Amino acid sequence: MAKRFKSIEPCDTEIDSMLAENVTELFSNGIDEERYNELVKDENNGRPANCDGLLVTQTNQMIWEAMSPVARSSDKKMQNIKTYVVKSATILTQVVEKWQK
């Protein structure tokens, strides 16, 4: 019965087994917070100079001041998420750049 009702996710070809194990480990168990903070420090992973898209947009100060506290809180949460996405994309961009060389 489990097979019958289990959703099937489409998959692509397999990747290197060691890489797959590492990805599975990281996504299953996470990463130590101290190590994560070290990895995402701006001085360790600066944005490439020609990648203007890897920036977190900030809310205009006049708009920010006019926003309700609830809207500010929501906007701040979204900015935090954007920061994580941009930092991850920056690291991935740097890895791809090194891989291409």
C-alpha cells in the first residue's frame, strides 16, 4: 500500500556518490552554526565585482518609515531570506567559476 500512495518525484541521472552522500548529510543534519557563520562571512565570500544581481535590495527609507510595524517585521524577515539566498548564490557562483578554470 505504501508504494501505491507514495508520491513519485521525477529524478535525473545520478551524480558522484561521494557528492550525493555529502549533500544528503548536509540537508538531513544541517551544518554547525559556527561553521555556517564562518562560511557566509562577507570577507570570505565577497560578491564578484561584475555580478550586480547578487545584491539584497533594501526598502526605501521613506517607505520604511511609513510602513506599519507588522509590515516592517514581514519585510525584515523577507530581507533575511533574500540575504541567505544571495549569499548561497554568491558561493555557488564562486564554485562554478573555479570549476570552469
